[in-house]
Amino acid sequence: MKTHDMRRSSRLFFVALVAALAATLFASAASTQAGKKPITRKGLVEAVKINGLSTAEMIQFIQRRGVDFEMTADAEQELQQAGARPEVVEAARSNYRPPATETAVATPAARPANTPPRNNAGQPVPQGPPLSKNEIVTMLQGGIASSRVEQFVEARGVTFALTPDITSEIKSAGGDRSLIGAITEKGPAQTADNSANSSSPSPFGSNTAAQPAANNAPDYDDFIDRASSAISAQDWNSAMNYAALAARLDPAQPRAYTLLGTMLLYVRQDVNSAEQAMRAAIERGGSAAFHVYHDHDGAFGQYCEGSFFVTKSGVSYKANDGRDTFETDDSNIKEAKINLFTGAQVGAFHIKPVQKINGRDNFNFAPGTKSKAESELIIRLIKAY
């Protein structure tokens, strides 16, 4: 078994898995400034390919946000080729929402960074936490005028200090010198440490961030979208803080807990806290999501990789290449145990169904961390629900 290849693949794939859980369905973070935008065709296809959401969760978010495209024969074929199940295609077909017409806002001429802030007119800025660098870039790339982004910077501040590279990135995204000046004035003395191993508040504690104000404040989806933006930049501390804020704002929804559980497992390597978050997600009707390798030859010499989900009602596996993808209820799980031989060196486990699935009566999986502890977590969750 080529464990070094699997480790390299795992590092790349788990980032994509977490990003998909966060909200890769949404093409633009500009939706945080107005009504939620429907999912784009490209966004839905990419989310299906990444396999970061279970079928049930995918359907829920399609129903909640809608899609901005009609289900033509061409669109249906593209989704099917990406691996979308029929239920996902039908959900998109029945939840078409034409995108709202927006009025373009012209960007005024740039001003030197050291001149006073311009008097920006327009909609007030909703209260919320300071902006990360990636949020500013995403807003600009999403078509929000530099002057409007500057309003957010002046009202909320930023979490980072400018460097030559960051300045160049913001300008490339459409930021002008006036915005750069505002960031300089509102930024901290130095950037925060966002490494995965840095010390940061517990996502279940009360110190993740201040509770947002009730009026015109970001809502649950806004914080999930912000977590997505932070994940794209691998700004893990901010991503966890935003997900925790979402969980605190609406504790009945599962998605923030799913996101926290996945990051705690793969970024922090904190199995105990990950299990706590994953159980919260499952209990609220969501899922615990894992990156796994599915064995094809009985020795993990040949395998595919994908996402393994545990829910209240059963388990599912979504292969990246569509091979051996399946969903099954708890009633059809005869056995779920840690392997003593096949793949034992990478902490493998197996699922045996009562009725064969895809012609198979046994599925061997190696966990993304190559750790027996992750497999034991998966088995505990399967047996607990």
C-alpha cells in the first residue's frame, strides 16, 4: 500500500472536503450583503464533484437557497456526469429561482491612501466582526465596488495587517488606493497567527467572538459563508470562529457542527472535540463527514477515495470517481468493526451489509488520517445512532 501517496492525497482532499461542507455551493460571497443568492449551475456541479455533502444535506440546501438555472437536458446531463443522484437533480429542477436584478455600482476614482476617507453614501453597513483579507478579496471578486468594501472596512475594521503581497492581491481583485488606505488605518499592528496548531479558543466556548447585534446583523448563512471564505484561505482559526458563531446564533441547525467536527478532526487532530461536534450535528439531523479510502483488491493496493457520512438513519459513501458509491440504512448494517488484518497498518475498518450493495457484501475503508482513532470514532458514531 502506497501510504505516502495516500498521505499527500489526504492533505489535498480534506481541504476540499471541509470547503464543500462550508459552502462551496455558493459562487459569490456578495450574497452576505443582501438576500441569499441562489446556487449557480457551476457551484452545484462543483459541490457534487467534491462530495462534501451527503445527498440529504445537498437537497436541504438546494431547497433552502434554490438554484439560478433551469434544469435543461444539458444541465441534467452535466450533473449526472458529475455524480449527482436523481434526488439532487429533481431538487434542483423544482427549486429554480431566477436571480434578482442588481444595479451596478460604479467605483469612484482612487484617492491616495493617506487622504481622509471618502464620504460613502448608500446602504448602511450591518454590524459584525472585523473582515479577513480573504473576505475583502472575495467581496471584490464578487463584483462589490471598492468604495462599498471600504465602507465595511471603516465600520468594522480588519483582522490583518497589510504586507506587499496582500496589497498586491487586493489591488488585483479590484481594490483601489482609497481602500488600501482604509485597511492601513483600521488594521492591527501585526497579523494574527492562523496556523492549524496555534492556540485559539474552543469552538464550544464563549470566547470565539462577540455575539452579533440583532438588527441588521449577519445571520446563520452569512457566518457559514464567512467560514467558507476563511477555509479557502486556510485561515483555520477564523473559519472555526465563524462556524462557532453560526452554531451559537442558531443551535438547532446541524451544518455548523458538521463543519466544526471536520476541521477539529483534520486540522486540529482533536478527536474528542471532533466527536462532540459531530454528535451535535447528527442529533440535529445532519451528518458527520470523513475522508476515506475504499479498498478494491483486499490489500489497499488499489483503491478510490471519497467521503463517508454517518447520519441518524444510516451511512453513505460517495466516491470521487463514482465507483461503489452507496447509501444504506442502519437496518442493513450487519457489522461495523475495526480491521485486524486488511489495512490494519492504516487503521482500516469495514462495513458488512445484510443485503449486498453493488454486488458486495463487505466494504473496507482506510480513514483519512491513517489513524485507528479516526476509525474508532466512525464506528462509535455508527453504533450510537
